[in-house]
Amino acid sequence: MRLFAELPPPCIALPGLPLLARAVPAGFPSPADDSSEGRLSLDRHLIEHPETTFLVRVAGSSMTGFGIHDGDLLVVDRARRAADRCIVVAAIDGEFTVKQFCRIPAGILLRAGAPGHCDILVGEDQELAVWGVVTSSIHRLV
């Protein structure tokens, strides 16, 4: 069973965007403040290892319980090792999937994050290649 596959796709750099000086409260509203702290580069904010990071779009709804939705862009870091309970992009016998990586006594379990979707217990006769660890999920709200 291989745990890491070969293929580091390139990363696309994004221009810096304005960053407000104050955080926006998610609870009780506070007085508006339109002062800007500077510019924030999303690729620098979201990507720790640019040379080993790629983006991939999600197709399907098996990971909604982990905040990953159909159409989201995932930031996947190949420099990170798959730790127990992290989210990974993996290939099982050549078929790609995004799942929670779980080490259990029986081996490796790739756990779905939504009801009605099956977990995958990787068998000894199957080939598992972890392509990288998902560090962020980007999705539109509108």
C-alpha cells in the first residue's frame, strides 16, 4: 500500500486583496470601521508550501459534515503527512476521492462525512495513494 503518489501540480498565484484592520464580529454588531490594515495575498494566507500545493474542485456531497461541499475548491498540501483524522485526497485503485483518513486496528479507513455515503476500508489487495492533505476548503455563499 503506497501512501503518497507522485505528481506535484503547479500553484497559481493570486493578487493581494484589501484586508480590514478589524475582525468582523459574528455575534453582537460593533460600530463600522472602514480602515484598511493593508493587503492580503490569499495564496500566502492559504498555502504554506507553494511548491507542493495544488487546488482541486470537489464533485459530490459525501463530505458536507466536514464543511466540504459540491463545487468547493480544496487546497491540498503534498508536503504534509496524512495524520489520523485529517482530510485527504487519495486514489484507491486509481479512483480519486476526498475522505477523512483514519488509522484503525484493521488498517486504513477512509471515512465519509455525510449520512448515506459509505466509508471505505482499504483492503490489503487494494492500492491506496494519498495525494495530499486538505488544508482549506473554499466555497461560494452566493
